[in-house]
Amino acid sequence: MLVELNLVGVRLEVPSNVPVLMLKETEGKMRELPIFIGGPEASAIHYALEGIIPERPLTHDLLVTVVSEMGGTIEKIVLTDVVEHTYFAEIEIAVKGATSRVSSRPSDAVAIAVRVGAPIFAESALMDSAAKEPPVVQPDEEEGILDDFRQFIDSISPEDFQG
């Protein structure tokens, strides 16, 4: 069974400054699925989310163009498994009535999904084993968390996402 996810965004894990892909269930338990990713992939996702179009196509843009030129569409991506902290995903591509799944790193799959507006899913077994319950925040803690977040946002720049 598949669980639909929303891309919350990419954040930097503090203090290591390692990018983390943040996904969250669209309904149900609203569990979160954080996945550590590389800097270039974080930048690619960030660019797509912000609508930034590079002068020359990035690898993810190239794949989308190739699939399109072959008459295909990216139907969805599915996060399938995690083995020893390594996540696995598949990109589902439909071409001329046939559907294929291509193995991918989750960060690349999400970078592609963001570019074409494809839905993001995870296998329910993966969510059961790797997703985190959302933290419970007390109302009096909320303002302190918002202050910490504002300080974090003020301290980063787009260069922090470049590899």
C-alpha cells in the first residue's frame, strides 16, 4: 500500500549543516520522513521549488526533457525502502501506454517530481519503519521555537545550498 507525501522542503541539520529532505504524510498520522541528502540535490530541489530556471539544464531538467521528447510522462515517485540508512526510490514513467519504474535516489526522484508536479508516495512498510511522529508542541513553547527558526532563517543564504 502507498502513502502519499507532501514535500515540506529542504532544511539544514544543525550543527552539521547537512541538507535534510523533509516529507510528510498528506493525511492520517501526519508522520514525517526526514532523509539526509547531498548539497547538489538540495540545490536542485530548492531551485525547482523557487522556480529558478538555470541558463543550461541541470541533470534533472535533462531527464524530464528526454522523457517528454520520447512521448512519456513522469507519473509519480515512490520511496520504496531503507537499508542501513540508505533510502531507495523509483520513478514511474509512462510512455505510449506502457509504465516502467526506474530505480533512483530519493533526492533525485524528488527533484524530478517537483519539476513536473508528480505526486510523491512511500511504501507503507517504509513509513512504519522510518517515519517520525510529529512533535507535540505546547503553546508556551511555540514562540520560542518560532524565534529560533527566525534566527536560523536570518543566518543562512542561498550559497549554503550550493555544492
